[in-house]
Amino acid sequence: MTSFKAGLEDIVALRSEICFIDGQKRQLVYRGYDIGELVGKATFEEVVYLLWNGHLPPAAELQRFKEELAAESTLPAELVDFLKSCPKDAEPMAVLRTAVSALGLFDAEAPVQDRDANRRKAARLLAKVPIIVAYNGRLREGKDPVPPKPELSLAANFLYMLRGVEPDQMEEDIFDAALILHADHELNASTFAARVAMSTLSDVYSAITAAIGTLKGPLHGGANEQVMRTLLEIGDVSNVDDWLKAALARKERIMGFGHRVYRTGDPRADYLRRYSQELGEKRGELKWYEMSRRLEQLMLEEKGLHPNVDFYSASTYYMLGIPMELFTPVFAFSRVSGWTAHLLEQFDDNRLIRPRAEYVGPRDLTFVPVDRR
Ligand SMILES: CC(C)(COP(=O)(O)OP(=O)(O)OC[C@H]1O[C@@H](n2cnc3c(N)ncnc32)[C@H](O)[C@@H]1OP(=O)(O)O)[C@@H](O)C(=O)NCCC(=O)NCCS
């Protein structure tokens, strides 16, 4: 047996053709394409197709894929009733996790384990998860859900359902790019959870439910919401230095910084930094960007830590009018694409994922009856 490594750091647990990360070179590659080749050139839909199929779609295929997603852009009435019945203060990630699990009950193909059925379920989830997130976002603010406009892109449709007005081109482009940047990330914790569930030959809905529950934590996808809470707490760029000094003195973790794999910086943050600035300039609201920049500078000086994907996505999403409680569900909406790509790959060449533990507990104890303990 190989030796124990805390947090499975640097352990290669499986082989995959989907995503490559070079933590030293700040490189993220989807199916052979550096993200710089995709962001601003491809749409999120094209990238999802790429992740699932291993190649970019020819025009007719892309059109068919969009039609498939449009046809799946509905929720069962029972699920809408469920969303309406959720407590207003329920955590949106908990609502999403429960709703995705419930969605499986209304899909006759849920228990069917074959590649085509799993691929259809992936499309269903990709189309329906953003509706769940947007509906929940509105309902928790006491507003009526806005039904989807399936002719829009996934990015534009989500912002439309959430805000009730269609985004302008710049907002759509930035959100679409943010979805691409969050689409996949090799064997991160939630993807690993999804693949473990799939490796038991459970089912796609169970695996995605496990993934959502895993993404929820503040050390993973939950960090983006915490970043925005931090920025709101700091309030002004003039407070950043004192705030950070005090937080580091208390030995707090600063959300949105550090990464298990990227030790020289997260390439996704480079794009999101730009979007945060562009949206700030457009809205005349540069304070979030400026505060973020100062935090970034100080964290590098003080701790040698770089911002990760969650740092600038926080202010970007905030300025797109997304409530911060939905930041992590939005991450999940995008990551459904990568999770399901990994589920398809896992299913194609499955072997039960079952590692070992190094036992460090006591041995050879003798049983003592309860009246003598
Ligand atoms: C992402 C993260 C969980 C990676 O953790 P990891 O690979 O296990 O790294 P470690 O927790 O071992 O951290 C290594 C050192 O850096 C410090 N560190 C790491 N991230 C830090 C942060 N965000 N703020 C302050 N210190 C941090 C740790 O305290 C530790 O210092 P020590 O060796 O003096 O104890 C971690 O960086 C973190 O908690 N970041 C904040 C949450 C976040 O943004 N998550 C989203 C990830 S995309």
C-alpha cells in the first residue's frame, strides 16, 4: 500500500482526458484547449459540448444541442411547488441539492445506466439547474418566478430569469465567460465526490446531488459568497489594510485566496479580475474592484498567496445583479457541465473507487461487559 497523504494532496486517483491543470505554469486546459483559446471565442454551450464529446461541435451539431437544451428548459410542476414551499431563509445550496435529488424522481430514465441515457440526463440537468437556481433566488425574495426564454443562451436566460430583464451584450458575454471559467477543474473535491458515487453504479442524479453537497463548503465553492461578505464588511478601500492586518492577526483564512494546485496563481482569476474592473467602470462602481486589488496586493506581500477563481467572481457576480447567496449555486450551474463530463467518462471505463485508510487506532483490546466499564 502507498503511504498516507493528508487531503490526498498530489495523489493521482484516476486517468482523465477532460481537464489538465499545470499549477506551476498557471495553465488550465479543457480537452486540449487552453482556456485562453476558448474564453471570448467559444460560447458556454460550445464548451459544454466539448467537455462531453471531446471535440468542438460543428454548426449543425451545436444547433441540435441548443435545441435539446431548449426542449429541456422546463421544471416539473411538483418541483416548482417544492421550491415555493421551501423556507425563505433556507440556504440556496441546500435547496439546490434537495431539488436536484427530487428532480431524479420525475425522470423515468433516472435509474437507467447506459451512456445515451446518461448523456440525456446530463442535458436535462444542465437545462434545469439554472431554472432551479433562478426560481429559488426570486422566491426567497418574495418575487414570482420568471419562466425561461429557451431561445436565449444559457447565460442570458439565467440573468433574465433572475432579474426579469434580459442582460445587455456585455453582461451576457461576461457571464458566459464566467460560466466557461467555472465549467471544469480536474479532480476537485466535488468532481471526485461525483465520480465516487458514479463508480458504485448509482445514478447521475445521486452523483450530482453528492457533488452539490460537496461544492457547498466554504473551502470549495462556498468561498465566493464569503468573499463578497468580506468586501461588504470592509466597506471601503481605505479600510482594507487595517481589516486584513486584524484578520491575519486572528489567524483567519481569507476567502478567495490560496489553492491546492495553483501555487503561482489561478489563471481564471486573471479573466475575472478584468471582468470585475470592466463592470465596475460600466456601472461607475469601482470600489469592489479597487478593494479587491488592494487585498490581492497585500495578501501577496503578507502571505505569498494569490487569488483563486472565487475572489474576483464575487464582485463580478455582484455587479451582474446576482444576490450573493446565489454565488455558489451559480458555480454549481456552470460545474454541472464538468461534473457530468466526468460521470460519462467514469461510466465509460468504470472501476469502483475504493481507497484504503492507514489504521492508526488501538488494537487487541479485550471486551469489558457494560456493568464493569
Ligand atoms: C483552497 C485551500 C482550501 C487550499 O488548502 P490547502 O491546499 O490544504 O492548503 P493549506 O490549508 O495547507 O494552506 C497552506 C498554508 O497557507 C495558509 N493559507 C492557505 N490559504 C489561506 C487563506 N486563504 N488565507 C490565509 N492563509 C491561508 C494556511 O494557513 C497554511 O499556512 P500554515 O502552513 O502556516 O499553516 C486554502 O487555500 C483555503 O482555505 N483558501 C480559502 C478558501 C477558498 O478560497 N477556497 C476556494 C478554493 S478555489
